[in-house]
Amino acid sequence: MNWFKKIKKVISKSQQKSEPSSLRMRITLGVATVSALGLGSVTIWTSIRMQQILIQTHKENIKYISDRFPEDVGIYNQMIAQPKGIQKAVDNITTNNTLIWVKDTNKQVIAQSDPIKMGIKGTTLLSLTRVPSIPQIQRVEGRYWLLCAAPLQLKGQNIGKYYIAQDITSDQTMFLTLIGNLGLASLLSLGLITFAIAVYVKRSLQPLETICQLTSEISVNELGKTQIELKNPPYEVKKLAATFEEMLVRLSDSWEHQRQLLSNVSHELRTPLTIVSGYLQSTLRRGDNLTQIQREALETAASEADRTIQLMQDLLDLARIDSGRMHFAMEVISLQNIVEEIIGMAREYSKREINFESGDRSISIKADVNRLKQVLLNLIDNAVKYSDEKEPITVKLTRLENKVNILICDRGIGIPLAKQGRIFERFYRVDDDRSRATGGTGLGLSIVKTLVEGMGGTISLRSNPGVGSTFIVTFLAINTQINSSESIIYPIRETGFQNREDSWEFIN
């Protein structure tokens, strides 16, 4: 399932990159936000300033007309009658874009520009009732007008009001189009800036990602040998990498000291414990005159001594595995013969019903015979310990295409789903009290998993509480058929479930 792990790793990296709390996302969003505020401020200021310039020009023009119109009315009023004089002043100032009309005190139109008279444009303007004295833009009939009104006085007499309307539709439309283009250009610029920032930040943070990738792939045996090599990293990142390397060296030294201590202590304690266990067993065999209490005490001491020896052996195996001194003598073997031999031993010494199912006697795999026997013995003993004495144990041998599965099935207490993912961890027990009662150390399944993977296989678990558990050991099948007489099988030097230095032990 390497492809599945790779896909999962890519998805995990993608999620990490898009995580809102990631440094890359924070920097990108921060700089993009500042850029957006800057561009937005410039765009808004430019728009306001352009609007002011545009309106100011037209306002000055209207102010000029507003100041001139009463003077023209006074001049024409000296030459001709008042109504005609006002109309003459209106016609004199009217242009294509500027319209004027005058209303008397009764709000009746007494003079107006010719375009309004002919209904060409601005006819709706006459119906406006609220026109400010200061020029303001209003939209009338889809056009933009700059409007203002002022009282008209002649020789100190109030005649009414005159209204000035300047059509600025073309300028306003051009201004709005310009503002729209400016906003669009700002958005595009912001997008390009954000993309450029994201690329720059990604490249800037690439050394950190390299450090993360290197450190995530460092194994225990490579702690002291790992060197973090980066291409032109920033000073801070370079200092971080150097600090990481120093930390890895310290971890390597600490790990090596711990491993050496574990190996030495286990080795030194195993011999005296074996001697103690031997004396206890010898005393029990020859102690015909022992009282019941004495015998029970000796049996308890012998049992605990054997359990401690088993723990020491497990720790030694782990020390060998961690130090890389665990070697496998790989060879092509007939799996049927190995499984039958282990089942026979287990039946004899566990006094349990163990069934074997296999439809193909020619299945061959490449493995270490002794290590494979250790794996099978451990798994069968695990099934024996955690299932009822009346329930049989079943071992199945199946082949599917190029894979061989060894299934060890029991009808025991099972393992909860939440705990199945940790069952192969070191020192992990599903139930501490129950594991101690059965003599488990919490190391057996971890060693089994290491041995299986060291031989190129895999191990998995299927379990339902109250129904039972099935451990599945999978190896690649060898196409070459080997007769049972040709397979090389190493004998077990000491059989049984008792743990000795040179014996196979049942674990966990």
C-alpha cells in the first residue's frame, strides 16, 4: 500500500499549505491585505480627487453664468420690455450644454432656453421644485445635470428665481467608466500582487519545508549522521538548521546511552534470574517434604522469575533490533511444514484444540525459518491466553494471487476498535490487569511486527469485542514449488512455553 501512503502524504502536505494558521498563509494574507488597503486607498483618493476636479470646473462655469445673468437682464431691461429683456438674456447665455429658465414669484415660467421650448431636452427640469442654491449633480431622465438656483432682482425688486442646468452627462459617464476601469485594474493588480507574494513566500519558506521533510524521514539509527543541507538559506533558517543538527546529535547520544544501558542491564540480569529460576524449579521437583504454603510460595516465585526472564529476553531482542544487529537468514521454505510443526508443538504444551486449514501444500515463501517460528509461536500463544479454554484456535493458510496469508483466529475477548491501532506499540496493553494476569509484557506484538516486516511481510489485525481476533501475516509467494523433504527447517532447541535464553518464547 505504498501508493496509498504517498497519496495520504501529498494530501497532508496540501492541507498543511492551505491551513489558515500556517506561516505561509499568514504572511500571504497579511501582505495581500496591506496591498489591498493600499491600492484601495489610492483608488478611492484618485476617484474623489478626479470628481472634485471635474465638478469644480463646471461649478466655476455655472458661477460665472450665475454672476453674469442678472447683469445681462439689467442691460436688456433698459433697452426693451422686461419679459422680452429677460428672454433675450436667457438666449444670450444659453449653450448646447447649459440651459436657463426663469420663474416669477408665482412659480410660473416667464423665460426659458430654446431647447426647453422645443422639447428637445430638459423639459422635465421645469417641474423640479427643490433646486439647491449651491451647484449639485442630479440625475434626470437618465442624464446628469449640475443644477443651481438663485433669486432674480431688478432695481431692488424681486422678480422670481432663475435656474441654471448644465448637462455633464458625457463627462460624468466618462468619469464613471474611468472609475470602473480603475477599480478593475486595481483588482487585477491585487490578484497579481497576491500571486507574486504567494510565490515569493513559498520560495522563502522552502528551506523550512526542506527541514521538515528531512527531519520527518530521519530514523533512530540516522540521528547522529543526518546533515541538513540547504541552498542559500537566510541567516535565521541556517541558524535553525544548525541548531537542529546539534539537537539530533544530542538525541543520538542519549538514545545510544539508553539502548546500551537497556542491553547491559537485560544481559546482566538474565543470567542470575535464570539461575534463580533453575534453583526454584529444582527445589519444587525435589521438595517432597514442602508444605502447601511453601510450595505455593515457590511456584509464585518461579512464575515471576520466568516472567522477568521473558521480559529481559524481550528487551534484549528490542536492543538488537534498535541497534541493527538483528539479522535474517532468508531462504525459500515450504510454509505448510513450518506451520504444521508449530501447531503440533502448541497442541502438546498448551493442551488446547488448534485446528489447521490449508488447501495448498505447495505454498513457498522466502523467510528466516527461526524468526518465522518465533512469530507463529507468539501469535498462537497470544490467542491461547486471551480466549476461553473450551474454544478452539484456528490457523489458516491461504493464497491469493502472489500473496500468502497466515491467519491465526481465536474466539476470545477481542480488542476494541479504538485500541486496535496501538496494539503493535511497545509496552502497550489493552488491559493492564488482564495482561499481568496472563504474563504479558506489552512487547510481544511489537517484536512480532518488527520480525515480520524485517522478513518483507506485513501483519494486520481484525477484531470484534466478544467475538474474537484474527491476526493476518502476509508474505509474497514464491512460484518455485519445493517438496517438504527439500525445505530446510531448523529444530527448536528447547520446546514448550517456558522461557529460556535459547528457547522460543511466547510473548504478550
